[in-house]
Amino acid sequence: MNKRILVMGILLTFLFLLVGCDTQTTTTTTSSETTTTTTSGVSVVTSNTAVALADSIPSDCAITTVEDGWVPVWCDEFQYTGGVDLSKWSVVVGGGGFGNNELQYYTNRQENLYVDGEYLNITALMENYGGYNYTSAKIWTTNTETWKYGKFEMRAKLPAGRGTWPAFWMMPASSKYGGWPDSGEIDIMEHVGYDMNVVHGTIHTDRFNGSNGRGGSTSILLTEGLVTSIDVANEFHTYGIEWDETSITWFYDGLAFASVGYDPELSGTVL
């Protein structure tokens, strides 16, 4: 993939969010005057052997190839200008982070959220707005699409600076087991500005949540010599997961860096 986000068979969240379970996206604050996250595409892929692969790919996903049996079913390559495509995304407006005590106010203004014909740009600004000292943007697919299982990817360049916290994550479409964290959360990509060039992938459950969540970080790729450096602010990278009935695996530029398993025969034990 080039500069897009590819979602394959579940839901995703970034400075925007998809819902496959329930998804939402979180943008974080910054102590600098402007911080921009740039994303080039989003797509969803699921396995489909019942029909011809070429016939099952939506026209929006025409530049996304079938890889290892994954068939694109939803994409946004941001090949347009202005606001985001409202047939695919909902724009979140409001402050406080909806329980996260965030310092920014999410807006639908082009100053914070803009598609330039090639990239989705999400910009955090230090300004007084809506009773808050910062503004940013957050989008999700909650009201348009949901997925369960599959492969999801996003290609993006992340902001730099202490206080930023971009995320590409998923929440349940319905909280059938109760409020957070009982019904779960899947973080495909999280990056905190005070720990540059380390990207985390995590799940949160009733038993494992917060700092006790299950997953890992891209640091293991450096330790094992699979990459020689990681630069998330100056280079585009692809962040994704593969999710099925028994496991979730996180990927950075196609390299697996963490995995969790699930065994329904062991009372739903997370392995």
C-alpha cells in the first residue's frame, strides 16, 4: 500500500475511528502551537471465497490489491478535497474526550480536519475554543460501517511532541457486556509523544485493562533486529491488525510485533 489506511475485516480507530465492535478515535493534545497527523487511506478487507475476487472489490478499493487471500471490502484513499466523505465517516464534535479528560475540543472545521486530494490531515491547534485551550479532530465509522474479524490497516505519519497521543482504535458496536472495559477495546496503533518512535498495540478487557492491557510495542522489532530504526513523525508507516476468532496480531510495516490468543474452551481465557 502507499499512503492509505487499509482495514480488513473489523473496525479501526485513529485520529479517527472505525467501529467493528464499537469504534471511536482519539486525538490527543499538544503543548506546541500546531501538530498535524497525516493519513493517506483507509480500507477494510475480509476473506471471500464464494465469489470471484475481482468482482467483490468495491470501486473505492480499486488500487488495493488482494494479498494472501484478504479481499478489500471498504476503503478510503482520500482522493478528494475538502471535508471527509460523510457516507463513510462521522465527525465527532465536543470537548473533554468523552471520559478521557482530554484538553482539546474536537471540531469539524477545516483548520483541524481537511482532505487535500491525497491525504487526510488532522491538525491540533493551541487556541481558545469552546472553553478549551486546544482543538483537534476525531472521526469514526460508528454510524456508517461496522466489522467483526478481518485485517485492518492505516498508513500514516504521526505527530511529534510531548502531549500528543494519536490513536487508531476500535470499540464495540454494542456494549453487551457492560461499559468500558467490560465489552473490550482494540488499539491498533497508539503513540504517546513523550515516548517517541515507540508504537503500541493493545487490547483492554474486564480482566486486563489500562497499564495491564495485553499486547506489545514495536520496540521488540528493534530488539530482534528486524528493523534498524523507527521514525514515526517523518516517515509514513503502515499500522494494522489481523483478527480472527482465536487471535489478534499487530503489524508495523508488515512485521508482526505482538499477538494475543483466545481459547473459548478455557472459559474465554486470553492467552
